[in-house]
Amino acid sequence: MKRLAFPAAAAGAALLAMPAHAQSIDEKVNQIFSSSTGWFVNLIFSNFPGTSFPWIVAWLVIGATVFTLYFGFVQFRAVGHAIALVKGDYSDPNDAGEVSHFQALATALSGTVGLGNIAGVAVAVSIGGPGATFWMILAGLMGMASKFTECTLGVKYRNEYPDGRVSGGPMYYLTKGFAERGVPGGKILAVLFSIFCILGALGGGNMFQANQAHQQIAGIVGEFPGWITGVIFAGVVFAVIVGGLKSIARVTEKVVPFMGILYVGTALIIILMNADQIGWAFGQIFEGAFTGLGVAGGMVGALIQGFKRAAFSNEAGVGSAAIAHSAVRTKEPITEGFVSLLEPFIDTVVICTMTALVIIITGQLVAGPDGNYLLNEAGTAIQTVGGTSGVGLTSAAFGSAISWFPYVLAVAVILFAFSTMISWSYYGLKAWTYLFGEGETKELVFKVIFCIFVVIGAAANLGPVIDFSDAAIFAMAVVNIIGLYILMPIVKRELNGYLSRLKSGEIKKFE
Amino acid sequence: MSGKFVVGYDGSVSSRRALEFAVDRARAQGGTIVLAHVLEWSPYSFLTASELEERHKRRREEMERAEKAITSTVVTELQDSGMPVETVIRYGNTADLLCRIAKEVNAVQIVIGRDGQSAIGARVFGSVAGALVQTAPVPCTIVP
């Protein structure tokens, strides 16, 4: 997920720091929002009593652990088969022209790879130290099982309309799946999920993205009013989602994966340029994971940051991916579950780890003579070479090795922000039509609201609004994971049935 | 000798020439025509979420449109002239699919047209004719 989605951290505040224009309106909006929604934000992001561990992070991690154990470490057993499915080895050639596993995965990935991988990881490493990387990777590996569960259900209980359209997601499996199991409350959960999904789409999937994109542009060309960025972005988003200007979306869909590969490739080059430090960097990661290396909060601090960033980056358990994955053409819902396993792996285990390694290896974190890291004056994060944080830290790390790369990174951030907006506009729309029914006017209303929020997001410093929308996205996870617990026996049945048919040779490769 | 002639047909002038050539040969040999229409498609292309949702619907529409366009014109024309013809409409890579169809129907020959792409264009973007020459499982005629 491409958000720096947490309200409390100081680094987030630094990233969101906005110019002083339009302050009175901002302040008013902030006041109204924080007074009416603060309780909700506090509820979602509150810590366990006496700790600084937010319960929502525990909720996601416990969910991921339960699914990992229940499905017998499916994320390790099925990786080979998942890759074969993505390659198309098991696709019926007569289904050519339908949505392939690769396409479903690529679209879902373009919705999750983004700011979380670039800025979020920087926050994790600067607050939790290199050790946070270890916990982030672990959480990413566990999150694969959550994705597997939700995406299987997304395909199994999707709606296929007479005109040939396909749409799925938590709202459908919550209602249909619960009804099938005879468990009450599915409809209520589905409605709750849809409400949270709309709010999350408008906030984290939209305003936050617009805001960050403006920060990047302003960082290159100098300060200028955010509404200008907002109007341009809103115009482009409008052209794509209302005007049906597919060419723009198609260009983005092609450029975003390219940017992702360029990012990982550059990170690899920088890591190889410092090949003699790789052993040291991993040493820092493992040592830091269990000792904290003198970081504020020690080992627990590293663990919280790592878990938090992973959960916020790959969206495993949130339910959004189930919407994107559900359009695939397959007779076996479980196959899309296998394919979706790869999503947290690519997002967190590969891309996030690259960011962390580059930051560590280029020596952005300042260590004292005893080898422990020095904290900044406020004592909230590790001192960095240029006093940077968030996107700035990642940018400085890449820039220290390749001087012009920060410009490429800025373009990448803007494109990632745009593709996230397009993805979330779709997720929000699906939730909207679930609540209000389909119809051109109803859909247009949502799309116009979405575009207006782009302008608001870019123009203003709406900390509380963004806190609220982040809280809404994680509220999606509360509802979704309850559903996954109830429905996981169905997934297990699918899994066992499929694996035995695969073993017996009933399911085989084409050609 | 009789047999099936697979003709790569997309409605263009050059594919029309290829068809005429194949019909002449088929008449002379007592063979039949298999009209192959390929909709270029890669399972590795990138689509947005809303395009994914509508993919199945669009595919159905595209197939119907293609079938209508071909059947309403050449197929009736050929059948009226007494030439047995079957049509195959598929998604994928044109050269790959022509080879596959040729194998499936046990064709004696593949016939395609070419639109006189420049040599350098063909080199950069690749050409169906070039790929077929390399990979065709049966003799292949390229009608200029």
C-alpha cells in the first residue's frame, strides 16, 4: 500500500508538513474532522495497555499467523505452483483473450506497490533501526497466507453478471459465504466493509497520494499552491475513470511495472557497488532484530516498526486485493489464491527489503563509536546523515550512490501515487455500488466525489482527515479478517481438493 | 490431392489477395479453406482493474464483431461460389496461432498476405511472415 499510513509517528508528520497557505480553511476542516472522528482513529490505532504496540498491527499479524498455520505454510509449499500458474502453464489456450493470472496479479500489484515501499520502509528503518527489516520480512512472509485466503474467497464468491462482467471482493464473500455456512451477520459485515472501503479509498487511496505527489513535485520545482497539482491530477483521474480515457491508464499500467523494475534494479546495483558491506548489513539486520542495537524501544521497537510497515505496505488482510484479483478467468478459485501469494512476497520481501538495504548500506543511519545508533534530538528516530526522513531518506540514500536518481525516484513516486489512485477509485466504486446499487448516475456521483477529494488532498494539510482514512483502511481489515476466520474451512476444502487432483494428474499442464 | 488451406485473414487488402490465391489452389486440388482470424492478445499485457472486470464481456463482443464481419462478407461469398469454408477466430500471437491451427486441422498449407512492410520495420517489430517462415509446420505461401 502506498501510504505512510500511520498517524502517530513523527516522521509521518514531517512528510505531511504543508506550506502555510489556505490555513484558515485547513484549520477549520481539521477541527471539524478531528472532533468528530478522533475517537474512531484513537480506537483503531490505540495501543495495548502499557505498551506502544497498536492492537491493529497485532490483529493483522495474528491473522496472518493463524492462516499460515491453518494452511500448513502454504506460502512456502505453493510458490513453485504459483509461478507456473502465472506463466500460464495451466491456462487453457481456448481462454486466450480472458483475464490471465498474470494480469490479475500485475493489476493487484500496481495497487499495492508504491509509497509504502519507498517512504514507509524509510520510516521503519529510521525509527526501528536495521532490525526492523527482519521483522518486516517475517511479517511479509506471513501476510502471504492472508492474501491467499482472501483472494481465493474473492474468486469463489464473485458475481458474474449476465452481460459478462465479473466483480468480487469481501462484500460478496461476506454475504454469500456466511449464508452458505449458515452464519448470521454476513450482510452487516459486508455493509461495514463497504463503508470503510469508501472512506479508505477517498483518504489513503486518494488524498494521501495526491498530497505526497504534490510534495514530490514541489520538492523539484519549488513551492507552489497545492491546488494546482490537485486540479491537474483530478483532471487526469477524471479523464481516466469518467471519460474512459483508457490510453492514459494503459500508459501508467505499463510505466509503473517498469518503474518498479528500475527501482529494484537500481537498488541491486547500489548494493552490489557496496558488495563488501552486504555481510555487515545483514549482520546489522539480524543483530538489530533481537537487540535493537540501542534503538529507542530496543528489540520491541524494531519489531513493531517492521510489522507495522509490512502490514501497511502489502495490505494483506485488508481485503482490497480480493477485489482486484477476482476478475481472473479460472475454474478453480484456489489458483488465484496461489498466485496472490506472490504479491506480498514481491511487495514486501523483495521491494521493501531493497529499500531498507540501500538505506543501511549507504550509511544513512549515524552510528556512535560504540556501534550503537545515535538518536535525533527528540529521541524519536535514528539520526540520519542529512537529517532526512520518509521519502527524503530513501531519496538521499539512492542519491548518495547515484546523484541523479532522486529525480527518477520523484517521477516514480508520482506515478505510483497515480496508479494507486486509479486502483482505489475502483475499489471504492465497487463498495459504493454494493451499498447503493449499480447505475450510471450513482457511479458518476462517486467518481466526481473521488476527483474532488484529489484536489482537497493535494491542496491542504489535512492530518486528521488522513488519520481517519487510514483508520478506515485498517477498519476494513478488522471486518475482513473476522470474515476470513469464519470462511477459512471453505478455503481449506478447496485447497485439499485441488492439491489431491493436482497430485493424481487430473489437473495438468496444457500442451 | 485434397486438403485444407489455412488462410490468415484479417479483412485487409493483402489478406484478401492471399485468400484469392488459396481459393484458386484449393479449387484446383479439390481442397477446402480454413479462414483463420487472429485477435492480437498477450496474457502478459497490463490492464486496469475496471478493464479486468469487463474483459469477459469485451471478449465476447470482439468475437461476435469479428465473426459477423467475416461471415457476412467472405464466408457467404465463398460458400455461394461452392467452396467449403470453416472459420476459426482466436486470441493470441498471429504466427503462433496460425501454426497451431494448421496442426489442429491437419492443413496442407498456410497462406498469408503481406502488406509490404519495409525490411527495417520488419526487423524491428518482427513480422508474421518472418515468424511463419521460421516456424510453420507445413509449407507456407506468402502472397505479396
